[in-house]
Amino acid sequence: MKKTIVSLILSIIGLTTLFAGSPAEYKEGDIVFIMFKSSQAPLIRYATSSPWTHCGIVVYKGDEPYVLEASNVVKLTPLYAFLRKGKFKMNTTRRVVDRPIKINYKQYLEIPYDSQFSLKNKRYYCSKLVWVIYKKQFGIELCKPKPLSKYRTFGLSKVMKKRGISKGSLFIAPCDLM
């Protein structure tokens, strides 16, 4: 059964999936999506019906690619270390801007993770971080936030209550950024 599920996921993702290419393939500002191995990833996968449960944005320090991500805190992770966090080493990218850009990322470093998934506070979860950067720095709204009630939340009420999340809260999932 497990092999069948893995095969199904692989066939659904098909040609959109990239397997860790060379650094030249990644440009600053690319959004990288992975199937994260965290404890909350299965809940995100369930709620969104998407295999992509974590994302970050590519930035360069000198010639080295990193991913700015919101995990425990907002931090820089070497690109290939970020890609290894994904199940089956599967990832995909979205290039929003085809011209060279520079992400002003230092202002976000060390800001705590937002386990409430709120758009109204100064904390970040992965997709909110990417969305805010594009909106504030480039005036690009990657997607419209949706009420959590638009996602599949059946069976998640205990987790939502524990985290103080209401069904009316606006949310941006990694898959929404695609």
C-alpha cells in the first residue's frame, strides 16, 4: 500500500519536480517547495491535498545559494541542506521574476515561527514569509489569502484549538504560492 501511495504521488508530480540541480539553476527569489519531514507536515498535506508542505525563498550570500525559511525561527539554510529536508529528495521551484533581483532578508532573520498561522502578527510561517517578501519588496501578491475554512479541516479541531487557530483566519499554504 505504501509503495502504491508513493508511486501515485510521483506520477501526480511528474514533470514539475526537479531533483537538486546545479546552483546555476537557482536564481535569487526562486521559491523552493519540498515535502517536509516535520510532525505537522502530514496535517498540512491533509488540509491542502498537496504534497508540498514547506517552502522557502532562494537568496545568495556571495556565490553560495541559501534558502530563507521559517522553521523554529526565520533562518538561512544552505540550499542543498534545505532540499535534503524533503521526503524522497523531491522538490519543485517557482520563478516569479525572470530578471535579477535581490532579497533584503536580514530584517527577517531570527523572528520566531508562527504556529498560529496568522497573517495579523509579526511572526512567520514558511509560506507567509515568502508571500510577505514578494508583497513588500516587489509589490507582487503571489496569491489571495483564503479562510482556513476553505481547506480540509475535518478532524483537525483539537490541533486548531490548541494553537488558537479559527476557521475564519486567513491563511496562505505553500501550494497556494504555486
